[in-house]
Amino acid sequence: MDSMYLDSPYSNEDIVDSDEIKFTDYFTKNLKHFADSFNKNYNDLCVTNFDKEPEFKKEFNTVIDESSIKCKRKSKKNFYNSISAPNKVRELRFIDSFYKSIREYHGFISRIDYENEFIFATMHNLKNESDILKAQIEFDDIENYESEKHLIQIGAPFIWIFGREVISGREQKVSYIRFRRMPTWTKSRIQDIEAEAEETADALSKLFSKS
């Protein structure tokens, strides 16, 4: 039988080249250190099980464990699946939902009853200004009341949207009240402000021209 000499800083022993390669106890215990000496094709190395006698592959000239290779491939596949998951298009479930008989009213608070927790408002339909509504609304009907209660004051503008929502054939009432952070300006009010600004500018220009 031919024999070959494996150069390693950790082990200098002869290994018999046969169909079934036998390793000494010292060589098996220091298998990882032995593999570190093979710089060529080092990326092909996958050694995890030191209890099992590994196979010597001549074509790669490295010591490998077939069972650990399968484990490595599986881990690599799971890794790529995990990083590609956020980029996958998720299928959305279709929900039969729509609104009907929706009305939108704009108005302002005309009176506040703090004792009984009511607000009274005069409102008009957004699509039909002749449709005037005088409403009495409970504080509990105001969504996010705690965060918006500082806006509840006389003259405060708000929007009230109500109607019916149909979800999968089932119908229910919906109501949303939102207070405006800033009042809406009408065209006439904007024209008045522009006229006042022009008058102020003219008065200032005359004052500076005299001086």
C-alpha cells in the first residue's frame, strides 16, 4: 500500500491510503487544527461532528463531513428565505366593505352644556347649503375626546360625517366628528382681508413719503 505524508503543525503522522482510511486517536482529536493547515479550497471545509470519522475526499484535498454539508445547505436556504421574505408581495384578503347614505355636515358650536355633557351646533350639508341641521351631540360621541376637549368651545368649527357602513352584508351606523384646528375662510372674508391690507399699505406709504 502506498502512503502519503500530511504536513501539519499539530500532527506529523503517516496515513494509509486505502478504501477505508483509518485515523489515529491523536489525529481525530485534532481534526479541526489539521484542517486549518489546508489553505487551498478552505471554503469547501465543513466540519461539525468530531465523533463521526470523517471522509477524506481526494478531489478537494479537504476533510469534510457529508451530514454537516446538508445542514449547511439547509441553513443557507433558510437564511436567504428569511431575508427575502419582506420583499415578497403579500396576498390581501378581499373584504366586502363600502359606505352608503354618507352625509358630511360643517358647522360650529353654538352652546355647551358641561353639566349634562352636551354640545349644541348649527350645521349645513356640504353638498347642499340649504340643508341646515341643528344638532345636540354628547361628549361620548366625540372620538378622541380626551385629546380634543380643549377645542370644544363656543364658535369652534367642526365636521360631522355619518351614515351606514356595509361589511360582508352586515349593515351598521357610523359617525365621525372632527374639530378643525384652523377655521375655514370664505371668499368674501378673504377679499375683506386683502382690502384691509391694501389700505394699511397705502397709509404707511403716505406716512413715509411725508417724512
